[in-house]
Amino acid sequence: MSANAPCRLGVLVSGSGTNLQAIIDRIESGEIRAEIACVISNRADAYALTRAARHGIPVVVHENSSFSDRRSYDAATVEILRRHEVDLVILAGFMRILTDVMVNAFPNAIMNIHPALLPSFQGLHAQQQALDYGVRYSGCTVHFVDCGTDTGPIIMQSVVPVEQDDTEETLSARIQKAEHQTFAAAIKLFVEGKIRVDGRRVRISD
Ligand code: GRF
């Protein structure tokens, strides 16, 4: 990433893209000094693609079925990201586990948002896992991606209360509001060069 050019983001999606929208809005308002170089979806029907196209962002549909294994899928993804000169990869509801091919191509430069306070409730249906466990607080976590599932160094977390009558849907909606703020804040820190990774600990400078 050169000193004066805006940081180039590659955003990987699979679904509705509300986190993508939150990032687009903050870039357009000037809050985050970055440019979305491309949006890549592993699903042709992801609404996130419509959101990206509305804002004139290049989109690539990169479906799972065209590849025999996860590593060759990731190698093709890395090639797309390199072609778009991406500095930071954002997993915004991307429903695939990355292999070492992707992780090693972008060391400490892939961010994911997870709808729970890691390391609790990793994997799918994190909000339902939190309800089933009976926690009073859950939230969201932005972390760098390593080869595990939701195990990489934690950048930021936000706490969200769990209400007595919450369902998976109501808790998810409350957590998503926090996701949009927290993801944007973490991306802003990265593009401003304020994040340093020290083993598992992420140091943030002011
Ligand atoms: C979010 O809840 C995020 O935590 C999870 O996937 C969901 C994506 O939602 N990883 P959206 O596509 O950004 O609306």
C-alpha cells in the first residue's frame, strides 16, 4: 500500500451484504479513506452484488461448484484479488472457510466479522449458541483470519445485551447494528496504519 493512495479493499460476500453497505456508506461519506477495488461473491444470487453494482463497484461471481477443491478455489480468488491490487481483504458474511493458500497470500490482512464474543460460540449459528448457553451478553468480534475457524487475533469487540425474550432473529438484528459500527471502526484503524499484530495480541496506536 503506497503512502498516499487510498487503501484498496477486496470484499468477499455470500449474502445480503448489510456489512458491505455499511463500509460503502462510510467510504462515500469520507469517514474511511479507502476504495473498494472489487466485491467477490461465491453465490450468484447474493443481494450484496446488487448493492455493489449500485455504487459502481466491480463485482466478480466466483462460484464454489467450478472448483474441485478448496485450495484451488482460493488460488483463483487470490489471483482476482491480486489483479485488483487489493491491500486488505474483508470477509463480510463470506460463508467459506479459507485455506492456507488465501491466508498466506494476505498475512494479517484478511478481516472477518463474527456475531459473538470470541472465543465463545465459534462457527455457524453463533447467536443461537449464545441463547442456548444462556449468556446475558453477546456481541460481535472483528478478527484477522488464520487457518482455523474464527480463531485469528482479535482486533475489536462490541458487547450487546441479550434480552429475556430474544429469538435468534431479534438477537441477530441487535448484533448486526453493532457489527456495522465495529467492522467500519476496525477497517478505519487498518487503513490509517494504526494496527500492529504482536503474536495473538493486536496493538492499536492512537
Ligand atoms: C453477519 O451477521 C456476520 O456476522 C456473519 O455473516 C453475516 C453477514 O451479514 N459473518 P451481511 O451479509 O453483511 O448482511
